[in-house]
Amino acid sequence: MFQTFDEKTIPETAKDRINSLREKMCIQNIDAFLITRNDAHMGEYVSERDKRLEWLTSFTGSAGYCIVFKDQAFLFVDGRYTLQAENQCDKNIFKILNIPKDTLIDCINKKFQKSAFLAYDPWLHTIEQIEEIQSKKNESIELIEVDNLIDKIWINQPVSSKDLMVPHILKYTGQKHEEKLRVIGNILSHAGHSDVILTQPDSIAWALNTRGTDLIQTPVALCFATINSKGIANLFIDQKKVDKKLKDHLGSNVKLHDIKYFSSFLETLTGLVRIDKQRAPIAIKRILEKAKVAFSYDIDPVLNLRACKNQIELEGSIQAHIRDGAAVVEFLSEIQYTSADFSKDEIELVKHLESKRYATGKLKNISFDTICGSGPNAAIIHYRVNNKSNRKISFGDIVLIDSGGQYLDGTTDITRTIAIGPVSEEVMQANTLVLKGMIAISSLKFPKGLSGRDIDAIARQYLWSEGLDFDHGTGHGVGSFLSVHEGPQALSRQNNVPLEPGMIISNEPGYYKKNSYGIRIENLIYVREISKERSRDGRNMMEFETLTMAPIDKNIIECSLLSELEKKWINNYHSIVYKKLNPILTKSAQKWLKTACEPI
């Protein structure tokens, strides 16, 4: 099993740990200390060693931050994690605040009316984060940079991984890393930049055609890099992660350095250095300022290049989704979820699904811990089942299963909500409204230049008409054997990045009723241009092509709520699923799929 079910944290540990933290704060005359989930690389996922927020608060979600005062502590999470934080944290110690309604600035300004010292680790906060606090805080509050206080009190803190960085071959990347470096160099040259500093391992992995296992489910090696305007890269990595095979792959365009020399190397840079202030820790700015190295702010140039998948990457993703879809169908066909004698729990389903992906012989890892929630557990948007929370699934429940795989040719992410026997009219209606939103995005044709912000509402319109909504974005970008959550594109009210051909994105509206049930239906889609012949007045128009191949549970669709066009979309989608998957399934799964894909 790639996934384990031990309870990772318990709320009872928080009391002693926060007392130890406050003792350190007192010794250093600190009035408040910021704890973020970030590591120094500023990616979404972090290694076991860097899970400081989780260690202190017991909150295991992938986004959030905490501020600890001498007499209070606040944990900030967004709508995806509100219920999870309430369940995981000691609410006698941590007050749970909701982003964006509650802000750190308001919290500290309300707390400190007189002079106070607010401390943070400069390697764990971006330039943008700290500059925002600096500009909005009360004048009486002084920000100070310190070595991380959590590291000083975390006994038996895990050690860093020493796993090798490995080449990711041309068969899967579709472009040599030397060519990628030349393109990046040209971007820098045209912008007047001498170098760019890269901190995020997935950017570096894409640029150098490498992968790793430091973050396990996100196949990267932790490292830093710079690339100059001539297309020469400097890679800073623990030398125990380097072997001859990697050196031969990287070649003369990539100069290797031990990671401990990263800071001192930055001091030697000349010209105008580029930093992405949303992704670089403020420690880098401090190093450049002290060394009097000129710099300016601009986006990491890798992001847009990486987001637009080339034809080889798209074809790889198509094949990965066919393989993955077959595994999902084998799973669905065997669990007999419509049978009255169904008798399984959440962990059993997770194990069974993972076994089907493993049986493909191509699975490198799951792309995230499977979300498998039944009944009230499904209302926790990013629920992770463990031995304590594991729930026996009852006849009449619905089960939300959000899962994915990492394959050399692509990364998958699929959510299906299934009914265990007959369900209520309320659930049928909610599921159908969610489905209508998913179909609306899937069917959309839109002008070139629109972003996720322009499109997000289209997925919500049917829920809104009934006074309902969901507290997460409609979709996120997805990598190519990289992070399952990849920017800069997203279907979200906050995202203004134009959607470009080749971008892979999730389409996953949902609805969650607290303490009752949760629904989400998710396919991955990619952006493609509509040919001028199909555009009536010659405009540059875009559309989405669906990657995910698995049937949608017809047992919880209220057909009377669907238009004829929506019914046609479902029937066409199921026809494609059947055609693509049937030849590679077992006979029993073929029989099940035929019924699952019959027209409505």
C-alpha cells in the first residue's frame, strides 16, 4: 500500500508543544510567532521533516498557517479545511479562523495596540506575504526574523530524504532540457534579466527533465536552481542525491553544487536578477540586498511553459487516463455498491482501488492520499480516512471517492460519487445540480484570453439557483508526472491567468452538507483551440477536451432536471468511455461497464 491509515496526529499533543514554543518565545522576547505550512521551496506539498504546522497543531491539511501569541493561538484555514481543522485540533488551544473572511492582519492589529515583536522564519515565508504584513500592520508592531523556533523544540524531527534525483526521459517529456533552458534564457534576455532564481522543485524538475521521490506523491527532488540568460543552469542539491546517470543526463549546461552553497552563490550574481515574489522566500531577498545584487520581481518563467503541455505530454496523459480509468472501472465493478448486502468500510474501498491501480504495472505512486468519505465524512472536503475515523458504509449512503495516480506518462485525478442503494430526493437533486455544472464547463466554448475567474461561475449557476454553493475552486491545474495541483492556471474566482492550449485542468464542482453528506464529480480536461473553420466569425475560440475515462453513477441522476443537450453529453461521454476502456477490461468489468454506460 502506498497509503497508510494510522492517525497522523492527535490533538492532545498540542498543549505541551505550544507551552514549549512559548518558553522559547519568552526567552527571545517574542510576542507572537508565525508558523506556516511552507518549506523553503514554497510548494504545496512538504516532506515529513517540514510539517511544522502539523506537528504543532495536529492539522494535516495542505494549506493553512498559525499565529501563536503568549496567551492565544489562531489557526487560519480556507473553506476546504474548516471542518477538518475543527475535528483535528484542540479547540481549547487553537481558535479556527476562516480564510478569506478572517485575515492575519486584522488578527495581529486587533491583538497589539502597543509595541510588540512579531517573529517569523524568513526561509518559510514569501516576499509577498511579508511585504503585505509590513504594509498593513500597526506601526507599533515590529517584524523580526529568527531561526525557526519549531525546529528548536521538535524532538526526533524526521531527517531529510537522500533519495536520488533521476532523469525523466524524452519519451515522456517531448522536449530536451537543453531546449527548455534555451527558451528560458531567451525569456530572461528579452526581459533584461541576467538570471532567475528558482525555488520550487517542480519548476526545476520540469526545466531539467528530472524527477525524484523526496515528496513521495509529487515526484520531485528538493533542490534550488538558477538559470541565466545564456541558458546555463546551476543546480543546488544534496550531493548524496546525485549519481553518474544524473550527471550524464544533465550535461554541460547544468552545473552542480552542494545545496549548502546556495546562499553564498546568490551573493556572486551580477546583472539584474529575477525573483518571483509569490514563490521565493524573503530570505533570498535579504541575501541579495546584503550583497548589493540588483533584482526585480517577475513571475517564474517556467510556470507558463510547463502549464502548456506539448503533444507528447498530452498523448501521454490520454494514455495514462485510459489506463487509470480501466483501474477505476475494475474497482467499481467489483465492489457491488448497488447490492443490498453491500458491507464495506472506507479503508476497504481505498485499499481495493489502490490495488487496481497497482495491478496496471505502471503505477509509480498515488498522486495524493485517496479521499474516500461516506455519510458525514464526505462533507469534509479533503477528508483523509484513518483507523479512528473509518466508517462502515450503510445501505442508503453515498460515497465520495477522490483519487489519482502518478504514472511516467501522466498524472491523474478523478472524483466519483456513488450511491449505495437508493438515496433521498434531496441527494438526487444536489448530485444532479453538481453534474449539470460539470457538464456546463465540459461543453463550454469561450474566447481566447479568458481566465478561470471568468469561467468559475458557470459551474456554480445551477447550485446558485437553489441557494447552494461549494467552498473551493472549480478546478486546478495538473502536471505531467508532476504535482497533481499545478499552477498558474485554475478555475477559481481568484485566478486571472488566461487559459491556453495544452493546459490540463480539473473540473470538479461539488456540494457538501455538514454532518450529512458530500458530493463531487471530477474529470480532468485540457484546453484546445477551435479551428477557424468551426468559428463562425473567425474569432480565436477555445474549448475543453475531456481526459478522464470512467462512468458517472446514473443511479443518482434526476433525469427530469437535465436538458436534452445535457443528456446527449452524458450519453456521448459514456459511449467514448465504453469504446476506450472495454478492450482492456476483464470480462466481468466489461459486463458491468456496458450497463453503466447505457444511455439515459
